[in-house]
Amino acid sequence: RRNDPHHIAWIDLWPDEKKAAGATDFKLMLRGAQQRAGELGYQIEVHRVGRDGTSAARLHQILTSRSQWGLIIPPVPLEAMTYPLDLQGLAAVTIGTSFHEPVMHRVAANLYQGCHLACCKLREKGFRRIGLVLSPSMIERVEGRWLGSFLAEQMAWPRAERIPPLLLASAEKMEFYDWLDERKPDVILLAESQIETWLAERKTSRKNPPTAWLRLLEKSRPNVMAIDTRPEKMGAAAVELVVGQIHRNERGSPLIPHTLLMDGIWCE
């Protein structure tokens, strides 16, 4: 195609598709973006930049030569938090909190609200000693929002019910087991599947505590307590932000970047 003013580029910066699926709601975001784009008279074209080796300069050349003005960058791996893409002539939006540069408008889940809601719902269900387990890399990806919200919630709880959050790297399984035995949480808040794997591998005479997810990555899983961050709605909202910029003839990095936060909902 030589000229695609009604195509919006979806820029995938993940070098590994499996890791992308494990860390993000990538496919659901894309599905929501595709549906909303179609309703507005646009199409989504996926550029798998992280896997096909296209440089940032070449990507800019491709998009501008086609008059393909709009682009969306969904969540990225840690090594792609900054990406040397020139936004001159382009209208851009990112989804989530992981992408930092170049500066663009953003659609993100309201992770602070989501953790607050999860804590409230768990306490309504009778859980008192709520534990939180996150990796340092996940905390960096979400800019500390879950951790900050959890610590703020604890301030209102009796001291006997407060459990210090556990920050774990991927190789610290035994430290996790020691934390379980020492702190004895009633329920564990998590966002990474390795914690559930470690629980399944744990050899103990005691029953493992239940888990609750800070974001629902696999919607088909039955009987799970989780915050649904509604990734399809985020994808749709990103399209609306891009199309709005195109119609207003706004290009490049915004002087005052906007962030649209979308509240999560509790599901069981």
C-alpha cells in the first residue's frame, strides 16, 4: 500500500511473543483496538518491530511515506521503555505505564484504584491478613502503583493484620516459602504467574492460602478472585485518542501529555 491515512499502526516492541503474552493483556488490547477502529472507519496494522528488527528510523520512514499518521504502542518489555522513534508528523498514544520515551498521551488501568478495590473486597469476604508479592521488575513496570496503594490501605488496618509486602526476584522461591511460614497470610495478592507455580510446588502439610489477582490475565479461568482491568476497553480508548489527534491535526510529542485512567472491576 502506498497511502494509508485510515490505517493506525500498532507497534509491538516485544522480541518474544510468549513473554509478551505472559506479561500483558496484549491480545485483548489489540482486539478492542481493532473493533473500535473499525467503528470509526480505520483499520489496525500490526508492526512486530521487536521481532523483525525494523529500526526506529525505518519505522518512521515507513509510516510517514504512507501517510499512516496514527500509532499505538501497547505495553513494552523493560528494555524498550525508551525507544528512539521520531514522532514528527505522527499522532501517538501508548497503553499502560511501561513506555516512557518519547512522551505521548497515555491510556492506562487505574492500578492504584484496582489494588484498593481488591483489598476492600477481600476484607469484606473476611480475609484479614492480606499479603502482597511482586517482583522488582513488575513494580518498575507499573511505577509502584500497586505497592503504594497496598501500603496506604494497610495504614487503616490494625497492626496485627499488617503484613510487609514481599518483593521477590525470579530465583527466590525459598524466601517466598519462608515468608509464608513466618507471616501466615490469609490470602495473597499477586500479578505474576510464578507465585502460583511456587504455591503448587510447595510441599507442606498445611493448606496454601488462596490467591487474588491484581489483574486478570486469563479471563477463561474459573473461580478466580481478580481485578479485571478491561484491556479491550483500553485498546478502544487508545484508538479514540489517536483518531482525535488526527482530526485536530495534532502531531508529535504533546507539550502537556494526558493520561486517561480506566477503573478496574472486581470479579470472582
